[in-house]
Amino acid sequence: MDTYQVMDTLRAILTDLGIPEETLHENTLLRKDLQLDSTETVEIALGLKRELGIGVKLETRQDMTLAQVCHLVVAAMPASTESG
């Protein structure tokens, strides 16, 4: 799975929360731009866990862009066992 697939999943989770898809870009900030509260942030983390099987902590003090969330998820994925 790559960053683009994670971004698609993240966008789907956010639109399920009622956030307009046209507001979702790589540089969109969860708190500042989308006005998400801690409960919604936890919902996103739970959605990522449910959809991708990857647990990430998003309840940090620092605001994160969608791209940063995707990179966190990709970094948390188990190392690929595929050979070159």
C-alpha cells in the first residue's frame, strides 16, 4: 500500500464525517482548516485502524496536514516482505 491509497482512505473517512471532499488536500490541516475536535480526530484514527489495520496516534498537540497523517500511516505499516 502506498501514500496515495492511504490518502484515498483518509479522504473517505473524512467525507463520512461530513467534511466536503473539495476541502481535502495534502496541505489541509486537521484542526486549523477542518476545525476537527479531539473526538473527531479519534474517529479518524479508529477509521484508519478499521480500514487499514494500522494504529496511529493523531491526538498530538501539533496540528497535522493530511499528507503528514498519510506518512505516519505508511511509516507504521509492517515492512514489506516482497523481494525486489
